[in-house]
Amino acid sequence: MTVVIEQDQIAAIGPGNKVKAPAGSRSVDGRGEFLIPGLWDVHVHVHAFAAESGGKTWMYPLSLVNGVVGVRVMWGPEDASAMRV
């Protein structure tokens, strides 16, 4: 398969005999590898990490370098467990 990326977006995907890379483009041999657009972490407690690090949210850059491009933040008050019945 060939994947063409233009201006940080996927422009074309298809078999190598049908989709050709533009002249002068950089080629990456991904045989035997996987290509995914990005991972999502759908259970994140940002406020807990921010509290530990003095309000700095270091979690986002760390997630990004590990392939996580989106998160679903599980907001709630710190005493949320007190609301259990």
C-alpha cells in the first residue's frame, strides 16, 4: 500500500500500482510494519497529574510522543468518590 501525505494530512491511500508518490517526495519502507493515524486514550484524569506537578500538564506532550493524538478527560470533583451510595 502507498500512503501519500501532503501538508500533514493524508492525501491518498491505495495499492502501490495505483497510487504513486509525487516526484521528489520522501519514501519510507514500512513493509512488515503497521500504520495508524493515531491512538486515543479515552480515560484520562488530567487534574490528578496536574496536582502532582504543581499545575503543569506534562501529560499531553508525553502522550503525543507515544502516539496518543486525542484524549477523553474524565473530569469530576476531587471528592467524587464521596458521592457514591
